[in-house]
Amino acid sequence: MGIVAGIAIGTFIGFYLKPMAQVLAPFGDIYVSLLMMCVIPIVITSMTSGVARLVRTAEIRAHLWRLAAYFLAGLLVPSGIGAFAAWIGGPGENLDASALSSLGAMVLDKGSASSDPPGLLPFLVSIVPPNIFAALSSGHIISIVFFCVLIGSALGLLQNQEAERVLQLIEVMSDSFHLIFQWVISFLPIGLACLLAGYIAYLNPSVFHALFKFIVVFHLTAISLALLYYLLLWRVVGGTFRHVWQALSQPVLVAYTVDSSLVALSACLKVLDQRLGVDRRLSGLILPFGMVANRQGKICLLAFTSVFLAQIHGVTLSLGDAFIVLIASSLSGMAAVGSGVVLAPALIVVVHAIAVPDVLAAVVLIVIGPIIDRMQSVVTVLANCTLTAFVANVHLLPMSKRYSGQDYKD
């Protein structure tokens, strides 16, 4: 009830008390920053302990190659669905003159992204941090994950009591950071009210006409993808669909309201371990890494938007172009960081690959970013929970160990 009240109050203030909403908006940003403050410590401790425990466990270590195969194959799912949905829905086809005029005016106001597109090679280069302390201070989470994998692997290979004690300390720290996160999340209704009030107050409705169909079709696409992952997860963990739906309700809600899959990491780890019976040794590795490098919501958006821009510019995509969209969206989505217009460089990589002008890339993301980014986070959360449960329950752990002897109830 508190969350529903926060949504209602924030919406009311945003629409009818705009001066008050503008005052509350910074407090919403502070709340998001407070949540993000907990993310990097959780990633570091969960990733390090997860890798170490996996390396120490021969039963799981022997099947790690399967995880890599499923991870790479799974990247094509959101890009394929996103591109197909845009092709069927046609959000960029047959726009009237007023819609095109609005987009043109936005180009003059905002311009296009000036940063260089990242591409795959710069992404690979950026993984290795020349200075881990600089990576920590700047929050370069991809480099942090790489460093944690190395540290965790070393701790796992050191088969002595000292390494075990260090690992136990890291796990205690992980539990502490999760507890702090639970303290912060208890104020979610208040933070949500401030966030929604500020968002609605600054909303510019004048450009909705041009991109209304885009927003509707993408939301339907993201919802369909989310339901697909719900169904797959239900088939993997067993039980009732209602149980899976209820178990994931909190992490999904957190991801949607604060627009961050990373912020939902703690809730996901808890749900998979305590309610869905996924071995925590594995979820501690896959989930933190997946939230960074398996951003399926962003991959879906890049593929969808690339086809949309091709439709606006009247570019007919061949079968070969469609294949390029799938691959380029998957690789660029892995390297994409941030949301909204920050994704423009990654989008430009894809549209350049299919010879589509990129002048509207940044403009479209500026407008639709605040509206659809939350669905990206939801898709990413569900995709990684599904991948974790699938690899752990189906291919790594015997059926008798799925629920660790516990009875999980709704």
C-alpha cells in the first residue's frame, strides 16, 4: 500500500502542484544516488565471493562453459524480438507532416551525439583497468567486474585456511551491504513520490505525437519479452506461475521505479536464493556480471530503434541488414552504459552498420528515454534471473539440490 500511495501522491503533485514537484525532484535524485551508493559494494563482494566459490566447487566448475554458451546465445533473443516488433509494428512508417516537423525542430534544438561510437574493440580495451583505484573512484563498473573475477579466481585457487577466512570476511561484508540496501529500500514510497513528481513536472508533451506509436509498440514489445522470461523462469524452477510472479514482484518493481537493474541486484539475489531455490554460489557470479554485460533491455531498444530510424528515412532493410542489426545491437548493447541520450553512441554504431543516417539517433533517445528506460531495466532483471536459474537448476545442480531441502511457499 505504501508504494501505491507513493505513486499516487507523486503523480498528483507532478500534474497539479508543479512548483512543489520541482522542489521535490532533487530529493528523488538524492534517493536514487543513495540506492546507487550500495550497488558497487554489492557487486564487488557478490562477484568476488561468487567466483571464488565456483572455482572451489568442482561440480559447478566443470560446466562453466555452458554458461558462456547460453549467455552469448541469449543476446540474440532481445535483438531479434526488438527488430521483428519494429518491422511488424512499423512505428516509423507513414508519419504525417506535423510529426516529421516536430522531429525536425528537435534536431535543430538538440543536435546529434558528438561522442565517438564505442564499438566492440574499444569496449574490450576498456575492460582492463590500468588503475583499479581510478576505476573504483569513477564507478567504471565493467573494469571493476573484471578485477573482481580475477580476485575471486585467485581466492578460489588458493586452497588454504587463510584464503577461506578472507572469503568468509567478504561474504560477511556482502551480507552487511545487503542489509544497508534493505534499510534504504524501506523508504521507497517516499523516494518514489519525489521521483515521479519531478519527472511528470518536467515532462514535455509537445513531442508525444511524433513518437507516440514508437512508445506504444516498444512497451508492448518489452512487456512481451518480460512475459517470455517469466514463463521460461516458471518452467525452470517449477511450482506455480503465481509463486514466480510474486517472488519477483519486488525486484521488478525496484528496477522499474528507480530505472536501474543494478539497484535491483540485491533483491534479485535474495529472491533467487530464498524463494526460487537457486544456489547462491552461482547467482553471486551470474547476476552481478549479467546486470553489467547482459543488458537485454538496452539490446532490445537498440534493435527496435535502428529499424524505426530506417523506416523514418525510407531505407528498406534486406535480410543481410537484419542480420547486421541483430549482431550489432547485441554487441553494442553489451558495451552500452547509461540511458536516454547516453545510449546514442551505441545506437549510432548500429545505424551506421546498415547505412541509415544517424541525425535523429540522439533526438529520439532524448524524448523517449525517460518514458521507456524503466521497461529496459525490467527486461534486463528478468532476463538475468532466468539465465541464472536455467543454468543452475537445469544444467549444474542435480534435481535433489535445487531447493537445498527447504520448502518455499507463496
